[in-house]
Amino acid sequence: GAVVSQHPSWVICKSGTSVKIECRSLDFQATTMFWYRQFPKQSLMLMATSNEGSKATYEQGVEKDKFLINHASLTLSTLTVTSAHPEDSSFYICSARISGGRIGQNIQYFGAGTRLSVL
Amino acid sequence: KNQVEQSPQSLIILEGKNCTLQCNYTVSPFSNLRWYKQDTGRGPVSLTIMTFSENTKSNGRYTATLDADTKQSSLHITASQLSDSASYICVVSRMDSSYKLIFGSGTRLLVRP
């Protein structure tokens, strides 16, 4: 089946540093990727929609200058948490939508997630 | 308002027993409904995906049903195993070009020996 690789799986950083998370579709092209944030015992919360070759679309309340998204190719999207603070500590998950298909078919595969801990 | 509601929030069962998880949705226009299994600290893994014309779909010991008229779905787990302990998330896709998924809050299942 289709595979989405997310790297790193776990990162610990000092407050004030920036952290980059990569999301790669290994065996399919993904025009659209999604970034989610998940707090303990809660479901996934959509942060932004990443479109190849264009600016990301952010959900209400998500700071675009804080969470930089780049989708430079059909197989790679990156999320950079800038000037990270302890409150940014969370589980970040990406998903990649297989390009093409009917509207609504919307086949997406999820990465394994990245656990970010900001000290 | 597009919503997906799941019940129960949590469930504890003994190994070998069966269980059924519920999902109600008010998403429109509806495209398809998926059930995902998410282990702690991992990304969601797809179990089943059903369009409005499909009433049931199985994946091993997992069987999902869909009633598009009442907008209800269930996930039945047969002969539970310890490895079934996880969160099960019901997710609905709308028939539009945003490709956003609408997530339920999940059911946390614990299978005890």
C-alpha cells in the first residue's frame, strides 16, 4: 500500500529554536498534503492544507508565521515550527492525498507522526 | 454544521470478546466514511472506507457498516486481541474540492487479558 514517511519521529529542542518536520509520499504523487496537531487523548486537529507549488492554507487560529509550510515538490512537504516554545509541544501528523481521482474520493494516507518536546 | 460524533468515548473489554463502536455524522454533502485505528504515539491507519452505496465492509476481524439514510456507522471487532487496544477514529470526507476530512473524537479501546 501507499506509504507516507514522516521524519523525525521524535524531536526534543530548546525553547527559541526552530524545528523542521518532513512529510514524504514514497510511492505516489501528492498535490495536497495536510498537517495536523494532536493533543493527548484528543483527535487530530487540522492546522493547514499544503498545496504543491503554492502557499499553504491555514485554519483559523493557526499562526502562519509560527508554522511555516513548504510544499516544493509532489512528494515532499515540510512544516517548520519557528521559535518553538513549550506550548508548541505536541504530536504533529501529516497526511498526503493521492493526486487525481474524483472530487470527494480523497484517498489520503497518514504519516506516523512526530512527537515534539520543547524544553 | 458538519460533525462526526462517536460513542462510547472509551471501552474496556476482555480478550476474545466482541465489541461495537458507533459513529453518527451530519456531514453534507457526503462522499465517504472511513474508520482508522490509531495506536498511541502513531499515525492513524485505515481500516475501512465506504461510500454511500456500500452497507458493509470487512477487513479481517473488523467489520464496518454504514446506513446513509440515518447517517450512522458502526465498527464491529470480533474476537478481540490485546493488540486491538488503540483509539478508533471515524472520519468523513465531504464531496467537495477542499479534501478536508472531518474527524470524530475517537473511541479509546482497551482489551484486557
